Amino acid sequence: MADRVSFANNVGMNYDVDVLIVGAGPTGLALAAQLASYGTSFRIIDRRQAPSTQSRALAVQPRTLEALRPFGISDTMARSGNPARQLHLHLPEDTVSIGLFDIGIEDSAYQQLLFLPQADTERILTGYLASRGVRIERGAELLELERLDPEDPFAGMEARVERQDRGIDRIRARYVVGADGVDSTVRRRAGMDFRGSSYTDSFVLADLEVDGAEPSAVHAYPTDDGFMVLFPLGQPASWRMISLKQRGDRSETTLETLQEIADRFSGGALKLRDPKWISSFKLSHQMAEYFQWGSVFLAGDSAHVHSPVGGQGMNTGIQDALNLGWKLALGARGLASEELIDSYDAERRPVARGIVGFTDRLFKLATSRNGLLKLPRTKLLPALAPVMAANERLRSRAFRTMSQLGINYRGSAMTEAGANRLPAALSSGPRPGDRLPDAVVQYQDHERRLQDLVAAPGFHVLLTGPGWPEDTPQQLHSALSALGGLLSVQRLAVGSRLTPGGPGIIQDISGMAFKRLGLSARRPEVILVRPDGYIGYRSSGTNINGAVAYLERLTGTGERTSPQPTLQTA
């Protein structure tokens, strides 16, 4: 990472836009959605003339649906997709059925593994942006990036963009985000290394109809030769098939060759027909050396790419975007410390590194034809699969990981425990850096979900338990007046259906919110929720000074002269 010269150098810069997003796939569109919700000026460009109709990404994890909830599209995605509730593991001597996401994720509204074609995810996000008056600039290709100040990589960038409708366009942006995929132009122009390697095998992927496969389940066929998996797709075909090609096979992939693969793995139990899309491709596992260089950021496949095992890729990219977007939005308003802007790399690169490593290990176990490396697949899996299916604790941990609900930023400098908070070993509930668990609560005489009540742009302070002075919300707003409408303060209290809640009071009728948060009805606590739904600060007692100091540190309040945000232009 380059050394920062000074935030003050940004003040007075003549920007055309606060953020330039390069790439209009799921990652770029999610970032645009978050910036739009904050009223941040941005432009989003994509070299493609039209959205892709082909969908390599398919799985939408529960945490992604939660993270997209502030835009009101998660339920639409859930209705549009096809949930899978069973995994059928077709072993040589038996078929083992394992429930999917039926345990371990009870603190989410989305207790399912959803299959939704990437094209539909993009369509739904694009529809949201259109409702906000955002136009995606298609047929616009990034050619060059130059620093606005050659001596200061943090002072913004000028992008030279070739547009098919009107030639060369120059865009001066406070920040540039590369969401332009594995062959990222942003990454190359910024000089950021992409490290890793490709897998030797070639893979086939097809959307088609399959006779003989039980619907609404994932079907996996591990054998000595590798694997084949069928995912319940729904549209544009009932099934997504992925498998290995025979080594040395460079022939065109057709329905006939797909049927040969299916016969090899299923013993002739499946009949394939009516393909809508067939593709063969190679995979790699790579990661950028940095996710940030000065004013340039990478997200999604431009920052990391890995095998599709576990359905993590698109989900990781979307969550990259939603970790970054609010930080850039606050930066554009002069409400982000240098430390907060720089925390994107510090928080998201370890997550990506863990996912790349995890999927690489799983992928090698699933595909290796080496005698020793394939033993776990061919010998251990048949013996252990029934045990794993019956072990609730093991399945719970596995689903917590796959769903991405377990991702946390506990080691981040952007999370903090109050001085009077019990040590982690002695306290219960989520720690600073953990995702805020969800629960059904009562608010203004209506059942709501807790995550919905902290979904608006900005920081949300929950004052829990007894003993809070009535003027505590006013004290917080007064101390943090620079945040204005980006600060929300609410009470969270154990309640009763017989007792109406007052203004700004969230009632926990069932007690489930208190239980999942590790709270006591007899002990007051402060829980501060970051704009991305993670707990940033937590402390015991009614002293709010620590929460104020934490937010002042993140926002840099009083440390510098605030730049004026760029007005959104059409």
C-alpha cells in the first residue's frame, strides 16, 4: 500500500463524479445500489453493449440476501429463484440424503440455499437502479487511468473511456472501483498484481433438462474420475450441470458428449435433453496483491477468483461491494477517516484469502485423479457421509460457513469493544466485528425483523436493557451532529403484546433477539451497528462516551476540513 500524503490534498479537487464504477456485473451493480441509497454521485460503465444472458454464477447465499435487503430486492430474488433443501450424494453403493441449511442459520430470515441465474440477479439489481434514476453506461470501455496528482495516489483519478456512441470521454473521479472481472482493466492500469494459477482440467457447464433426477435437490456424483453435480436451476432450464472433461479431450462439447459424461457418473440413470446453453472452460484460483491502491479499489472477480465449489464467488463479490460502498459514500461527504477508507483492504482481503484457500482445497479433493489425493473422495466419503448426515453439530458449522453468515471482522481496527465490556471468553452473544443476528420483533404495533429496522443508510445505535435516561438519543445526536440523518438511535427492550411500545422503542416480545444478542433484561448495553450490518462497537452500561469516540474515530469528525460532495449528474 502506498503511503498516504494527506487527506487535505483532496479538498478543492474538481471531480466530475465521486465514484466511477467499472463493470456492471453483480458486484458493480450492488455497489451502485449502495451508493445510490446514500445519494453519492457516481457513474457505472461497462464495455458490453447488453447484459449477459449466460449465467455462470448461480448460488445466492443467505448472507447475500440479508446484505441486499436495504434495497428491497431480497424477497423478489427469493421468489424468483429455486431453493434447494436436500443434497443427494450418489455414492457407488448407496445414495445419502443430507438436509441443506436446515440447521445452524436460524438467526436469518433466509434459511435456504437459493439458486438464481446470475442474469436474473443482474436484472433485479438493474431494475432497482432504474427506479432510482440510475443509467448504466454500456458500450463504454476503460482505456487508461491517470492520477490527478502524480505525487498523491489518494487525490483521485482521471479515466479515459472509449464510448461507442461518442468517442473518447474523460472522467475525473474521487474514487475508481474495478468490478470488471478476472481480466480487469482497472487492475492492470493500476499496476496491481494478480497472483495464483489455473487448474489443469477443463470443465463443462450446461443448462438443460434431465430426466431421472429428483427435483428441488442438488445431486452430486463423486467417482474415481472426478465429479458431476446437478443444480436445480428452474430457468432458463430445469438443471445446471457441471463436470470434468476427460483429460486431453479438446473436442467440442455437445449434448451427446454431455450424455456420455452423465452415463459415466450416474451409471446410465439420467437422460439429458433440450440444452439451452453449453460451455467448456478452465478455472483458476487467483487473488490481487492488494484490493486498494490509493484511490483505486478492486472488488469481485477483479480482486479474487476461485473454483465454484460451495457457491461462494458472486456472493463474495457482492459483499465486497457492500463493505466498500458505505465507506466511499462517507468519504465523499468528508465523513470518513483515512483509516476507515483503508479498512476495505484490511477487512475483505482476509475473507477472500480464506475463501480462495478453502475452495481450492475442496476442489482438489473433488477433482484429483491422483491415487492418494482421491482417497478422501473415493474411500473416506462413502464411509463418512452417513455419519456427517446424522451429525447436527457438524452440519450446523458447515452451513454457517457456506451461508457466509459466519464471516466476521473481529480483527479489524474498525470494530471495538468498550472498556467495560466483559472479555470475549466471559461474555455471550456476537462480538464487535460479527454480523448482527436477525429476529422477529415488534415495532410501532407491527411485527418486523430486527435487521430491517437497522437497514437504512448510516449507523444505528441500539440502547438495550434498563436504566437509559430519556434524553440519551438527543445526547448522541448532539455529540455527533455532523452525521445528521446518518445516525439512528433506538431502544431495544423486552416487551409484551399487552404493552404498546413508545416512539423509537423496539420490543422483543419473544425474547429471541435478546437471546441471540447475548443480552440481559437486567443489564444495559450499547450496540452500534455499522452500515453493512456488522456490529462495530459494543459496551456494557449506560455510558455513551465510548460509542461517541468510536464514531468520531471512524468519521474523522473535527480532524479535517470536509470536502463538498459532488452533485449527482444525469
